[in-house]
Amino acid sequence: MGYYSQVALCVSEKVEIPEYLQTTMESIWFNLVSTSQGSRLYGCDCLKWYDSYQEIEYLERFMNSLNYEDYLFIRIGEKFDDTEYRGGFFDNPFEFRVERRFCYNVNP
């Protein structure tokens, strides 16, 4: 079993993802979702984001090497208050963000 997260990484056109990391991402189903204006959005809906996994360690190191304004990483855990943000590429062409809103049925 384990604890699963939804994860996504948006990078600007300035970011070059090394081939070894692209292969690593594909191996854990962290795939390219879309491209726009040279920027890329990667995501995975069900990933065990544990620092002890080598693939995650590679991604962590890579993100730590990036300029703050050139990427935005968001991880949403299973628990309601478990959301992690990294980077500052908020003005991205995908309008990538997390939304919180009420959901209800008015005709039960």
C-alpha cells in the first residue's frame, strides 16, 4: 500500500531536463502532460513521493538546482492539509495551481 500523492512540475523554457532524468521520470509514470510557449508541464496522479526512493532523490536534487522563478512543483498528499509548493513560476502558460472550493448537492 503506502501513501500516494498527486505531483506536477511546471518548468519554463529556460529549463533543460537532462535525458537521464526524463528516463527516470518516465519510469515512475511522471510524464509530460503538455507544452506551451516552450514551457512544459509534467504530472502523475498516483505516486509514492518518498525521499528514500532513488527516483525521487534525483528529482529533488534537480529541483534544488533550478532558479526559483523557472519552475513550480506542487505535491498534494492524501491528507487534506498535505500540500507542498516549490518554486515561483506562478505566471506560467498553463495557469498551473491548486484550487480549493466547496462542493455540494442542492437537490439531495
